[in-house]
Amino acid sequence: MELSVRPVDYFHGTVASDACEACQWLSDIAEAGVNLLAFWTNPTGPGHTQLTLFPDDKDRFLEAVKGGSVEWSGPQQAFLVQGDDRLGAAAELYGKLADVGVEVYSSAGVTDGRGGFGYVLYVRPEDFAKARKALGN
């Protein structure tokens, strides 16, 4: 697989820290036909969890969550990077951004166990266009 770098939209919403609540939101979104490119959850305090969702279609996502009990912030943008897992892949991305003076302020990645990887990286909104150009997108 060739390296793929693309901008993606993401949304944040806070739910009760209850396994059923997060499960219900993810189920409702799936039932509405929303495919998630990535997601994760973070505790935000006693009894609350923040969901960060990366839908492949932001309009479908917004329609699916309209009128729900969770207030979603976004869209905001990040980069989704996918490719063949190899030593130094993340370092190359960071290097390209450092060369143009763009700092990555957050990132997460995982290998798929079959030789590929996925990586989400965040840059400041004011640096997004410069980062996009540096990453060849």
C-alpha cells in the first residue's frame, strides 16, 4: 500500500462515562450509515467521557446526530495517514512538517497487525494549509 495522507474532519462530544452510553452513540451512528475512519474516547472528569469521531461523511454524521442529547463541536481538521508499516514512517512525516516550521501538537497511531498502519496527526488550524502542502496533499 502506498502512503496515503488526507485531511479528515472530526467532532468532539461528551457523554456520561457509562459503557452503555458510548455503545448507544456508536450504534446509532452505524445504524444511520455513518462510517467512522477513526475514533477514541478520553475521560474528561468524574462521570464523563469525550468521544472524538472521524466520520467519512461529515454531512451524514451531522444529520445522524441532529436533535440528539450530545452537543458536538466541530468540524475540526486533522490528517489521516495510512500505509505500509515500516521503521521511521512517523519520523518522516514529522520531518516534513518540521522542515516547513509546522509543529504536530497531538497524534495517535496503530499498526493493523497485517503490515499496515494508521496515524492521525493534528496541527494548529493556522498551519493546516502549510502542513497539507508539505505532506503532498
